Amino acid sequence: KKLMLTTYGAKLYDYSVQLLSMYEQMNKEMLELSTSPIIRIGGSISAGTVMLKKIIKELENSFPSIDIRVDVYNTSVIEEMILRNELDVAIVEGIVKDERITQVPVYEDELVLLVGKDHPLYSKDNIKLKDLDGQNFISREWDSVIRNYYDTIFKKSNISLITKWGSSNTETIKQAIIDGYGVGLLSNMLVIDEVENNLLKVLPISDV
């Protein structure tokens, strides 16, 4: 009048003990992780430089237990990180091509032509596109979406600029323009302080 484990039953029992132990450990670790969730936020160069600081500060104030991780690269890299699930959300100023990514407009900005005080064009109130032909140019890196955008405009209009500086660092570009090494195109939100302090001047292009 007894139930006896067979050899197979004993083997199953050993596995069951291991499985239950792993299950309990999994529950424990998942519970610990859920008490301090991680949010991974990305930003492209311009948006990341200007907009993310305020957003992250507000998140940290509202949800102090959240661990916020930030990555700032150009738009194409951020797009790939989203697709690989390495980021939860991102703000970019470039064009995102993959239809699997949900896009929501959050801010309206414009590219502006900038010159420093020592540049010959500083005295002008506006120029035409042809006035840029042959000018020294301070540019974003070659694979930047913004650079590809304005390169297309210059090419269509047969405007040839001499790229003196190329950089993914917008602060480097701003400083080179301020120091008079050439003209540059940047997002307006990046240069508000420098324009207000007369370190840079926005020069409208009347025929664009």
C-alpha cells in the first residue's frame, strides 16, 4: 500500500526541483528589476544637445526611481538602435525611413545660415544663394541627414562651397563660425544664445 517512484520518476523529480528553484529565482530578480525600471532615450546631434536636457530633468523630477540612460548620435545611428531595441524612444531632427518606427512631430525648427563678426557677409541683412558660391564652409559630418539635405540644394543650384571644417560636434562648428573660418548651417534651436549675444548672425537667404 505504498507509492514508489520509478527510476524515470526520480529523474523527473530532480528536474522539477531545479525548475522550481529557477522559477523562484526568476521571480525574485524580475521583481527587483521592476522596482527600478530603466528607460533608454536617444537623441540625434541637434535635438540631443538642446531638447533632451529639459526632458530628462523633468522625468527625473517626476519619477526619481527611474534609471534613465541616454545615447546621442546622428539620426541614422539612432534609427538603427531603435530597430535593434537598444532604445525605447528617441528625438531626432533627421528623416527616419523605416516604416516600423512610429513617428510623432514634437517641435518645429529651421536651418539657418550663420556668420561670425569677422566674416565679410556679417554686414549684410540677407543674401542670395549665389553669394555662397566659393565661400569657406563649416559643415556637419558627411553622413549627416542635415548635410545631405543642404548639399542637395547647393548641387541643384550649382553652388560650390569649400568645406574647411567637418564635424559631428555642433559646438565645434559654432566656434569655428564665430572665429571667422567660414559660414555654416545649423538648427536654429542650437544657436539662440549665440545670436542673442551677437556672437553669431543669422543671414536669411532670400531665394531659398
